Amino acid sequence: MPHSSIIKLILLSILLVVSAVNCLAQSTTGTVSMSATVSKFVEINSGGAVTLTGNSGGGVTTDGVANSPLAVSINLGELGPSNTNSFVTAAVPLKLRSNAAYVLSMTSTVTSSGTTSSRITAADVGFGLGTISRSGLGVNSGADTNATSGDPTLAANGSVNGTTGRYEFTAVRSNLNAFSSATTALSGPIIMNAVPRSNANGLTVPALFAVKPQFFENGTTTISVTFTVTAP
Amino acid sequence: MFESRKAVLSALAITTLLMLSAAVSYAQTTGSVTMTATVSNFVELTSGGAVTLTGNSGGSIITDGTANSPLAVVVNLGELGPSNTNSFVKLSVPVRLRSNVGYQLNMVSSVAGAGATSFSLKDTDVGFGLTPAARPANLAAGTDTNATPGDPTVGGSTDVNGRWVFAGSNSTLGAYAVSGEVLTGPRVNKTVAGNSNTSLTVPAIFAIKPQFFDPAPAITITAQFTVVAL
């Protein structure tokens, strides 16, 4: 091979290498990769002001404020026979929101200074969830399952015991005795559509508590109820 | 006789050779060098620097952008459900462009792993926009045409179902399920050396409004940019 041809071949090779290097340096694409998570979300808040009726000397000590944490405190007043009302009732609005199916459970305690069988017990405190409302922009329609018997003051949910004469809440999960340990009170499918959290709508349901004034043993009674919502 | 003819022929041959050599020597008084070259279209896309992630809950920048290096950013946006109480999860990615010709920047994107119900996060829930500024004096004069409405966190509203909707056309990744133009313009660089750092840097902004999306543990959102010469 002639000498000049060899030199040309070498120069051509260098040119190709330089060109290749230049081509590699020219980036024309780029990527942005993003990962993210949407976790299950369930929330319980106050649905608004408490309604207390049939009370004698009672009052709402700490009222509910819509969309704020539920921390209601109520003095039910007199529950002895001097209170002539049929029932002392407290309706506590709850507001639930979720991006998944939910379960609302409740646990309660009733402590009384009384020592006899005539003291107020958990079975004397009627309980039920009222009408469930899924309404407003962004709230998903769905069928909820109420595990309680509804308004405990309904005639169908209680009566006087024919043997003892004591008024008893007799329907399924119609008194706090059924909630001495965490027990499901309500469950249902996803509550909220894909809307921002600033959307204040949700599922509302009143939690209804009722005590029939009777010849209970005198003393003081403390009733404590805790609601918990979970995403199963 | 034969010997003498041979001598004459030899003499003639030598004379001819000398004359030819002389002629050649006299003609070689100039020379030329001929060069050919090419300037090809050059368009380049690299990272414009570090990304900015705001409004996140539990997110982080996994692979940050490095100025003048290939764009290969990886970001965990974190929680996009309602437990994130920020208005937007926002990611700003600086994109750097250089060219010696008119350019077109395209993007194609995808969203995966978010679920398939009407409440799942979709590509239309990922806001997108570019916010190019006027070119500085050290770049070739020209106006870049932004095909997006700009910062997706500006404007927007809820629809009849209460879901957040980003304002304007081409304002979400839903517009880029197939490759589409996001920015075009005339040549970017003046006639400067290839190692010059002068470039057009444009923030690419991605934004998601946390909402009551369907739970999804592993959502992947990918955006690929490609620049081509016009």
C-alpha cells in the first residue's frame, strides 16, 4: 500500500473518532421520573353542634364545632325521677371522610358511684346512629351499614321489663353495654370522590344517646365514649 | 555500427529525461490545499441544575439535576392523598437548551400504578407547564414560544364533581400521552465556542393537588423531553 494512502487512512480514522466523540456529547433527550403514594385516608370530626333535650339542670359543656376534632363534653343533668321528661337525649353529629372503605367503631365506659343493682349501668344508656347523610359536592354515593338499631328512644328499641319494671333498651346494639369493647357501629364504601381536602363535605350521622330517668340509685355517673374510624 | 547507434539512443534518452525533469521542476512553483467541512444542526438538552420540590409530605429528591449534565432526574413526590394538607406538591426541573438552529422541545409522559377507577389519580391530575423567561443578551436574539400555559399552580378550579382541574390547554400530562411540542424557538446560541456555558434555561414545572384519590402505594410518573432541530 502506498505511503500516502496509509496516512490518509489514519487521518480518516482520527476524523471518525473525533466525530463520534462530538456526537456522544450532544444530548437531545432527558427524563424526569417521579414516584408517589396515595395512602388510605379516614377521618372523623365533629359534624357540628350538639343537641341536648329532656334534660333537667344539664347543659352542653364543650360543644361540637363542625370539621374540628370531636371532643364534646355534656352534662346530662338529673337522671333520677325528679326529671319528668321521657328521655334525656344527646345528639352528637359526626362527620366522616375517606378515600377508602371505612369502619366506624365505638367503645364506651360507664362508671357510677352507686353500688347496688339500681345504679346506672351501661345498659341504661341507650345508643344508636341516626340518619346517615352522604350529600354535597364531592361526596360519593354509597350504601352504609348501620350496625345499631337507630334512635334508641323509638318504641321498637326499648320497653319496660315486665318482671323488674326497669326500662331497658332491648334492640340490637341499642345501649352502651354492647360497646364495652370496640365494636363496629357503622361501615361503608369510600366516602369522598377525588376532591381536594379543602372540600368540607363528608358523611354526617348523628350519634344518639338517651337515658330514661328512673329511680336509679343516687350518685354520680360518668359516661365516656370513643369513636374510631379505620380503613380495613 | 551497432555500438554507435546504441550510444546515440542512450544519449537521446538521457536528454529527454533531463528535459522532462527540467520541465517538471519549472512547473512546481505553486501549491494548493483544499478543505471541506460541515456545520451540522446542533441541538442539546441537559439539566439546568438542581430541582426544587415543595409541598411534599414524605417525598424527597432521589437523583438531583446537575447543570450541564444529562437530564435524568428521579424524585419521590411523597403522599398525594388528603393527609397531605399542602395546596400543591410542586416539582420544578430546570431544563437547559443549546442550539445553532431553530429548535423544538417535545415531551411525552405516562402515569402508571395509580389505579383504574374514576377516583384514581390520572395524567390529567398532574399539572405541567414551562415558565421560560426572556432570553438574556448573551444568547441569540429571539422569542421562544411556550405551548403550555405556564405555572400549573396558577389558576385552576374544581369541576362539577369537586375535582381539581388545571387551567388552560396543555396544562396537564393528559395532553402529552403522545409526544407533543412544549416549546419552540429560533437558534439559542450566538456563535460561541462549544464549551461555552451560555444556554437557555427553562423551568419545567409539575404539580399535583393532593386529593381524595384512590389509595395507590406505588405511582410512577415519567416525563421524557426530546429536542429536535427545526
